[in-house]
Amino acid sequence: MAEAFTAGVKMGGLTNDTEIRILLCYLIKSVGPVTREAMEAALLQEELVNYFEFVGALNDLVAQGLAIDGANGYTITEKGTTVAQTLSEDLPRSVRESAILAVIRIQSWVHKAAQNHADIEKDGDRYRVTCTIQDKNQQHGAFTLQVTMPDAMTAEQVRDHFVACGSEIYNKVLNLLTQPLSDEQRPPEGVR
């Protein structure tokens, strides 16, 4: 068996191509269907495998009939399920848990980003962030908020927070806008 490249793999990561294939079967069985991009980002971010070994192992899974590359991502076959159930215990628990959590985090982010969009545009010496929550039933966003930030770093932070928490922001704004005004907040009679 050929040893996997170790570049980019932290101590405790997988350096054997067979172990990498087992991990991929386990991942796909546990969180599938899952895209190549989500698995790649998760495993490389956690430094669990080398990029080139990841690509080779994923291609091997399909060639060996352990997984199917479908429209919604990779799904596990019956043969792949057997491999995952039989051999996944041979992998360190920390690797399995780290891989699963990383993939779930990435899938969650992708799901949120599909609903909560935020674009940054340079506007003179400032940055305009346009945040939109998409409604599947409408062509335009159900909620749009536009803010101006003083620098690119702050604008990127706003964008990332909106993608992660857009629904919460929407609910808070809606609650504030629909609460009855107190007597002190109401405009005087005849003034609107």
C-alpha cells in the first residue's frame, strides 16, 4: 500500500490511502449526500488529509462502487456502507469526529449562504454592504438591509455575520418595527 503524501496533514491526521478511503465512506454515510467541495474544505481545513490523496481516494470510491457522484453530491452505496460500518472503528475517534463536525459546519454555512446573501461594493472611500434574505417564492429578496462601513475588513465582518445570523437579524428588526410605540416614542398629534 502506498503511503499518502503528508504535506498539509497535522499530527494525528491520515497518511494512508486506505484509511482516507475509509474516512470518506464514513463521512458520506454519516452526512451524505455531500458535495466534493464540502468534504474537501472540511478535511483540508482540519488538516486531516493531503489534497492530492483526498482527490485520488474520492475517485477510487466511485471507481470501486463505494460511492456515487450524483447531482446533489456523493451518496454511499451498500458496499460503501459495509466498509464504513466495518472499518471506521479502525480510524482514530478524534479524526472521525473532527471530520464530521467540519463537514456539518460547512454544509450549514452553504445552506445559510443560499438564503442570506451579502454583497460588498466599494463606494468612494467606504464600503457598502447589501444584505438580502431570499424568499424562495419571490424573485426579489424578502428582506434587504444596506449599511456603509468605513473599511473592507469591517465590511467583510458584517457580510459574514449576516450570512451566519441573517434570520436572527431579520426577526429582531421585525420585532422592533412591529412593537407598539410607547407614549414617549409616539409623534405628537398632527405631526407625521
